[in-house]
Amino acid sequence: AANIVAIGTIPGDRPPFTIIDFVGEELNATGIGALLILPIDAFDDFDDNAALDVHSRIYTDAPKPNTTRGTVSLQFPGLDPSHLQGEYEALVLGLRQDANFRTNVGLVNLEAFPIQFSVLMVPESAPAGTQLREVFITVQSLSMIQQALPTDELPGPFSLIVGVNQDVPNDDQWWTTYGASVDNFTGDGWVAMGATILDDED
């Protein structure tokens, strides 16, 4: 986990564009992190009238000797920072962990205080009475964590229920979560973003 640091600006007065190695070329950085992208005007003030859409792809060369060309990747869509604001639980669907796949959970805390999260692994099928595995992860303020889920749990296809595991004043917490499943042999994978758990009235 690392605190978010203001790096610089990108001109916004142009059509959609792609930066092939954004972290390396624009940020001169390595490792894992979250990007918080904010629109600012000519006076460096927040621009209420701006519209942003961001997409990212984390890629690497395909493993050898399976192939000598090509890449494998994880694609992360851009999210509104407030998409889980004030929510205490989120659902992450479509993950897999078994002999062929592994899964990491990611948590981003945009608040000014640490938040403890609970992560519950919910297999699609399990014998009656199966004890569900739950882990607890604390994320420092303005930080993120990505970590592997317990390898002794091999639930096959499964989902995550991620919760804010503490009382937050005014029920006001800014955060997000995701799961990333990766093929152990090819290195290819997919990302599922956390979504609000709605009830019947919603």
C-alpha cells in the first residue's frame, strides 16, 4: 500500500487518446497502485463541468514456451470515485480459484482514515454446513491493497462479499473493491469490479 501522490497533469483538450506505458512513461513509477484522476481548469481548480472516461489494461508478454508472440492482460474500467460512497457492502461476481486459477482481492480507501474490511468467499456450490472463509484487511488512508485470497480454499467459481467492518461517522466512506482471477498456466485473466448490493426496494 502506498499513499496517493499528485504526479502532474495531462492535457484534456483533445480527442480520446492512448498512452501505451502510462505508469512508466507518464508517472515514472513501477509497482501496483490506484490512479485517482481529477479534472481541473486553467486555474488548477476542480472543474465541475468536465466529463472523464478512463480505461486501463495491464499487460505482459505471453509466457513461453507456450508462444513466442503476443500478450496477456487484465483490463480495469474507470470508475466514479463515489460509486461505493456510503455503502457498507459490495458484491464481486464471476471469480474462480482452484488448481487452474488463482484470485486476488483489491481494496482502495479514498478516506482520510484507515478502514478495516471483511472479505467473505462465497462458492457457487458447497455442501450444506460448509463454513465460509472470511478474511479481514485494513487499508490505510488514501491507499490500496491487493492480496491473494487464502490458497487452502479451492471453491471453484465463487463470489466475494466485501464489507466495511467498522462504524464510520455519518456513514460516509469512499472506497472501492475488485477481484482479479488469473489462469495459472497462461497468465491470462479477468477483473470483476465491486457493485452495490441492492435490496428489493432499490
